Amino acid sequence: MYRLFLLIILLSTEIFAQNSLIKNLSAEDIDGNLVNISSLNDKGLYINFWALWCLPCRSELKILQELFNEYNPKGIGFVGINIDSPKSLSKVKSFISTQKISFPILLDPNSQILNSLNGQNIPYSLLINQNGEIIKIRTGYNAGDEKYIRKDLDDLLLNSK
Amino acid sequence: MKIFLLILILFFNSILLSQQISYSLSNNLRAGTGKENFGEAGFLGSTNKKYFDYYTDLKLFYNDFSAGIRYEYVNPPEYSLIKNKISRKFIEYNNYGFKARIGNSFKLFERGLSLNLFENRSLGFDTNLEGLNIDYNSQTIKWNLIWGTIDFVEPTTIFTDNPRIENYLLKGTRIEINIRKNFSLSGGLLFSQNKFPQLNENIFLESKTYLPEVSLKYKSTSFDFLFNIVNKINKENESNSYGSGIYSYISFIEENFGLTLEFKDYRFDIADPFKELNQFRSTRMLPFQNPPTVHKEHTFTLLTRYPHIVNFNDETGFQLDIFYSPNERTNYNFNFSTASRHFSFLLDKTNFRFVKNQNRFSFFPSLSNEFNPFFEIYFEGEYLLEKSESLIKAAVNYRSDIYYDVVSETNKVQPLKQFTIPIYLQYLFNEKFSLKVSNESQWILKYPKREYFFNNLISLQTVFNSNLTIGGRLEFTTNNDEPNGDKFWLVSEIGYRLNTNHIFSISYGSERGGQICSNGLCRQVLPFNGLRFSLISNI
């Protein structure tokens, strides 16, 4: 009976629910500094979860660096959250340096942030507006996705104040 | 459970009234039907295999509070117990560095020598903690506290009549302080009360484990260093046993160059071959510990098939990993890793006991066969074609893993040697069409075979509008001892991504199976012939 009651409550939750919010999420960057993710948000924020063992993630990182160069001056922040477990964690900084990734990379070795944002597979990306609301979720990455990410970023800029 | 849910419901209700709640919802459905093959030449079998594995995670956020539940329905399972229940639930308070959660959670202390809790569904491995989990993080201090229980289902017993469930009550704390700029020092203590089931279901072996841990860390822009050591004290009845683990790395980083050297020295439970036969012994490294494996984590399929299985109870080794980018289009990765046991054992046939013999330089791996030596060399080159999303990648890998069977009279040295050449091409023709092709060729010498056999895997994926994927995998082997005698496998796959956040995929055909591993944990996936379906969505 209590399960049925719970189900009713959950269904009603969906009806009332508004956009998800990112709040109070923080993690260490590759130099050991604690970074609050919302502090990277100006007119919007693109959050990307990745790992060294994930080939599509590595392709997406290269594209994100190009987009970062273009959109960061316009006020959109980018952050990569690496979820490599302790077995590969020590190589992340070395990889990032040689790939010339200049946007912030945070470490989530126990996938706590990924889990708290309900990510299941990577690459997993979230586009956040300036109010901290999630306006787009992207699971996976295929060659050709750059066009769609770019469109999402342009739309975000148009709608920001 | 019921009281907890009632509180959760009341919490949601009160928030709903104000309509300031936000939510996140994800669903994961996997199902399949077909046949599974098992056995080896001469002892072959086949069985019908169906599975249905579904779970949904709902998280609700309200100001500094969040709450979540997971509902799971698994019946019949692919590789887990049958489930139809709310398997996760939590309430969390999170405000500027302070986070407190009651319910289910995972936790990592430093690099996992004492504590690394995680779930891996494909391995049937789950060490989620039910209880209290508190973190405080600031620029100068990090503090963690955990208190709770783990009911750990031993994955290798999942399909037996009586799955083995071990119970751990964990209490632990850890503090990390920045003592100077770039330098931090941390210490922690984990205490566990353990209950291990015995042959008689109603009898449990009880023991206590203490895991004190210290680490020293230095991080700067161009140089990182970590030294992490943990001791293990196990108390069972009146007897104590001791173990230890060390993990360390240094990393040098320049603009186009990164070098990482890792070292491991795991002695959590040095055991002779007779004692090792009991894989569930209470003195072993416990399932909530998962230190770094210190060998390369591969992305190519055939390289993940016969991995080195780390003996966390008795193994030392190191890994060197180098990234080098001479220009914007070219990337190289070189990796070398090696490991061995600290001790070898000789069988004293007169007294039927094992005599322990220590490696001369016990901190460093030995290449003598008696110490189960392992080494691997990997080199990868990647070249980005003119269009930034087009690339070609090629690698070469050699791996040697020796098992020394001290009891065998005639075949003490039992090798597993692999030589693999994978090639991967990704080409973006235009915004509406791209192609991914890979070929992996592998030569394997696997005891008791005396000659190399050959494996080849070809994979093709065509991507339309970056949302529709059509492709397949073709694999063949010259090995004569595959389950069901198969030498040829073909799978076709279709995947579709709807609205960027729903992924649907379906595959049909025969899959070879093999060993899958994560962080030193492995299981054998049986060859499968049939239909698989999956749907993943995030809202």
C-alpha cells in the first residue's frame, strides 16, 4: 500500500516539477583547488563528463576546446568533469596538458557529481542557463554533434539577459 | 524502511505544496533473449537466456536539500539477483562545502587503498553503503565521516542456489589538511565489523578489521606527487593478521609532454597456494577496498579480453605512462607496466607444506617465473585529419602474464602471451554522415596451448545526422576450443538518439563473450546468440 502511495506522490511530483537546478556542487580541479561549479557560470555553462578510457569523450573534448575559444569570451563557461577512477586518475593532468585543454577540468573519481545529476553513461553533457537551470541534456557524442551544440549555445546567448 | 519512506513522502509533500521543487529523472532498461553457450571442447552446452533489467533514478532538489530513490525491477537477471524493490534512497543536505547524507551512498578515501565503494552492474558488483556520509570541503581542510552497513553479494556466487552475502559495518573518518602551498597531508582510520557466512547458513564467522591510512600529496602546475600507505589489522577470535598497501605516483607535465610513474606494493594478505584456494577467506583484501591496478586501462575490445588480474593480496609493480604531442595534429601515448608477487612458494613434499621464498628486491617486481611475472608494452599514435572530427589511430601492444603452478609436476610455467595491433578510423564526410571503422588483430598463446592462435575483430559504424547509428561487429578466431566450437561471430546494431537525451539501441547476432574486468574484478561473459535491446533516458 505504501508503495502505491509513494508512486502517486512521485507521479504528482513530475507534474509540478520545474527545471532542475545545479547548486552547491563543488570538486577539486587538477591542481588540487576546490572549485564551486556554479562560480563558472556567467551567461551559461556547458558541463561535460568524460574519462580517459572513453573514445567519444576524447573527440568531444577537442571540439569543446574550439567552442570554448569561441564562446567563452561571450560569457559562456565550460567545465570538464573527469570521472576516471583511481586506476587512471593520476594520468588525467598529463593528458589534459598535452591536449592543450584550457577550460577548467574537475575530478570526480567516485562519480558522485555524475550520480547526483543522474548521469548513467559518458560522455554526458548538461547545458545550464544563467539561473542555474538545466536546459539541455546530451548523452553520447557522435561526429557531427558540434553543429547542434553550437546551436544550443547560440540559443542560450539569445535568451540570456 | 517503511518509516524512512514515510519521512521521504512527507518531505516531498511539504515541498510540493510550495511548488519550488526541481527534479532529475533517469531510466535504464536492458533486455535480451537468445541462447548462451558454455563449456569448452568436449564439454559443450547451450541454454536459453532471457533477461530484463530496469531501474529508474529520481532525484528531487529543494534549496540545499535533495532526496532520491532508485526503483529496480530485474527478472530474469542477466547477472545479478532477482529484484523488484526500491533499492536506493537518500536525503542530503549540501551547503557550501558541508554535505550530509542519510541513506545509500558511495565513498572514496584517497586512492581507494582503504575505501573505494562503487557499483558495476555488468560485473554484478555493488558495495553501496547504507547509513551516514558526511563531507566537509574547504581550500584548507577536507573531512569525511562514514558510518553504515554494506550487504555485499559475492558476484561469483550470484547464480548459485545460495548466494554468498557478506555483511560489513563500517565506521571511518579521514582528514586532509593543506600544510603549505601545494602540500597536503592526510590521515584516516576505517574500522569494519565483518560477518562472513559459513557453510551452515545460520552460522557466521565474525572478525574486525582496522585500516589506518596516511598520505602526503604535492600538486603544482608542472609536478605532482602522492605517497599513500595503509595498514591492515585483522582480528578474528584471538588471532591477529596483518597486511599493508602502498601506492605512489609522480607526474611531470610540460606543454606538449606528460609523464606519470606509478608504483604499487600490495601485501594485504600474503598467502601460500593452499590458503589461496579459499578465495573468500576473511583475511583477504576486503571488497570495500579497491586500490589502483597500476596497469593500462584499454579502450580497444580485444585488449580488454584477457587482462592482467591484479593480486591485491600479494603484488608489487609499477607503470610508466607518457603522452606526447609534437604538433596540434599528432598525439602519442606510450605505456609500460610490470608486476609480480613478492613471494614464491616451494612445495616441501616430505612434510607437505609450502616454503616461502622472498623476492630479493621485494619492493620491485621480479621477472622470474616463480613470482608470476607480468609485463605489458603499449604504444599508440593518433593523427587528426584536416576536419577536426576525423582521425586515425593505430596501436601496438605486447602483454605477457605467467602463472606458476607450484603443485604441478610437469607444467609449472603456464603462460598467457598476447600481441595485438588495433587500428581505428573516424571520418566525418559532412555534417550528415560520418563513419567509424576499426580492425583489431591479435595473436595469443594461452596455456595449455603450445601454439599461438589468431583473433580478429572488425567493427563498422555509420552515423547519420549524428543521431542514427547503423553498424556491426565481425569477429573470427583460429582457436579450436571455443564454447560450442564457434569460430565466427557477427552482430548487427542500430542505435537512435532522440532529443539528445534518450538513446535506444537494438542488436542481433552472435557475440563471442569473454572476460570483462574492472579495477581488478573480473567475470566471464558467456557467448550469446540472440537479440539485445536497451533504452537509456535522462530527463
